[in-house]
Amino acid sequence: MGKYWGFRDMFAEDRVLKGRQEELDVVRGLSVFLMVGSHVFNQFTPLSQDDVPGDGFFDQVSKLIGAFPGGAQCFMMVMGMVILLSTTTSYAKLIKRGLILVVAGFVLEFLRILPGIVNMWITGDLVSFYPEYAYATNEQLIVLTLFWQDILIFAGMALVFIGVIQKFNISDIWLIAITAVMMLANIFLAGMDTGNDALNIFIGYFWGTTVFDGNMTTSRFPFFSWIVYPVFGYIAGKYLVRALDKDAFYKRLGLWCFLISIPLFVAGLFVGMFDSGFTGIDYYHQTALVQAWCTLLAFDWIVLIYLITKKVPRKYFWPFRRWSRNITYIYILHFVILAVAIQFLPRSFDIIGCIAVFLVLMLIVDLLAERISVLIHGKRSDAPAAESGPGA
């Protein structure tokens, strides 16, 4: 194990790695697979009901899914890493792409509530189709959904942030310091109530807030709570592209992440991090200890996937590569289809029924996303591509 400790003489002056990396495609494809599954689980099991016991089966599974680092955390970390693997991405392109994602996020929220609004026009009722918001009025539910901070909105904000970092050539040390300040500030700012719902909604894009007398929130991926993941990925990506030995880089940094995560895990046990930190609003409004622990585990998850991709034949990973390339289409499509489905399907399947809904939905969005990819790009997303660089 000692040979995995040092980093000296591991990096070239210039990039030696570029293009798509198998392990990052697999991680990203698996991330969207897990997110689709968790969203189906939340919509079609008793977890979506307001009266689920805190120690119930579905609640415990939810905590496990939330603690698992391979979902949204890895989704954002890999986004930060792949920025460095492109040789054509300028700060201007990053900012433009980020703004497009922010707009796309708001469009998605409109599409998600549109079937419910149509249903309300027909039946006069909206909230009954969203039992998790049984305490909201129809108008409150519409506001919640329209201004819901989807991960697409956060991803766009993160890309704009990194684009600005590149524009002003801010060093990694300063970037780490800025991120640390946001993480610390988040501890004190999260939960702030200005007394004005409109203002709470706006600042909720930056740190966790609630609206409508503290009963609800639009703040799902607040910037200060989640920016650590793409920033860590961005900085790690800077070294990855210059690594003379990608294998050694992953193993050494992965070992450090694992070792540092142990005392954080112990601290988490003492402060009750695993009792509430991965469920509901506490998951979205993460604070410093949860952020740090999940960041380390998310990178170790990437390392684990890398080691697996080295041992398992490449042909077995084609679904994940395909989902990775179509990730935005899949993400948007699955939410739009779910928005329609919950108007007609019961909201409390058993676990087998929920898995069946998930698999059918994943098949549908995969086929639709691939069709869209062919129409837009003129080729299949899983078509053979050139090797993505040394060690890929």
C-alpha cells in the first residue's frame, strides 16, 4: 500500500489525457440510472405520503439511497472533471452552457407541473394528485414547482461559476478557499427566513430556505450546499489530465480520500449525521460535515468504478456509455413522463410494482433519448469512437 501514498513526479507539465474516459462515462450513466430510480421510488411508494413513520422500511431505504455517493454527488463531481477533458471548452462556452442549463431547468419545472394544471382545470383539484403536498393549496403547489431548484439549475449555476473562475484565472488555492467560505457560511445561513416568500425563493438558490410559514421549500440544490462536488471534480480533473500514470493517480488520491473519510464518519456518528443528514430537506440542505464526507466517498466511488472497468470487458458497459452521452435528454424526459404518469397511476405501489415502473420508465426514456440523439447529432450515441487518451 505504501507505493500509493506519494504524488511526487506523477504529473506532466502539460495535458497527457483528453477525450472521454470509460470510468467517467460509466459513473455518469450509473448516476442518472440511480437518480431515475430514486425519483420513481419517491413518487410511487409510501415514502411520498406525509405520514410515513420515520423509522419505516421505505424511510430507511431512502436514507441508504441518500447516503450512497454514486447518485447526484457523483453526477456533479464528474461534471467538474469532464470540463478539463475537453480541449475546446473556453470560459465563455462554459458560461453560455451554464445559462442554457439554468433556462432548461426552469422550462423543465414548467413541464413538470403542466399536466397537473391541466388536471386542475378539468377536475378543479391539484393537490390531491400530489399527496406529499397535502398541506399546500393549489396555488402554493404551482409556485413550489415553477421555482423548484432542480439539479439542472444548480448544474448551470456551477458551470457559470467555474467559467468565471477560468475567466479571472483564479488559482486552485483561492478556489478551495472560496468554496470553504461558502461551506462555512452555509452552516449559519441555511434556514434563514427573511419573512418574504419571494425573497426566500430567490436566496434559496444559494442556501437552504423555506417558504409558506416554513412548511415547504423550493431550495433543493442550493449553491452553497452542493458546489463542493463540481469544484472537487474540477480540481481533481486538472491533475487527472496531467497524470503520467492514471492508475496510480486514482489509487493514491482514492486512498487519501478513504483515510480522511474515516474520522469524518466517526464524527458523523457522534453528531447524528446518519440519523437525518440523508433524508428529505436535510439531504438537500447539506452542511459542511455531510458535504466533506460525501465528497470523499463520491471520489472513491469513481475510483472503484475505474478499477472495475479495468477488469471487466468494455462491451458490458455500453448501456452506461449510452446513458452518459444522453444524460440530459434522459433526465428531462423521465421527469416529464413521471409528471404525466402520476396523474393516472396510484401513488403507493409495493416494492415490486415500483421496480417494474422504474424499469419500464428507464426503457422508454432510453429509447426516446437515443432517438433524439440521432435526430440532433446524426449518429447513435453508442457508436464506436476513437480512444479517449492514454490509460482510457
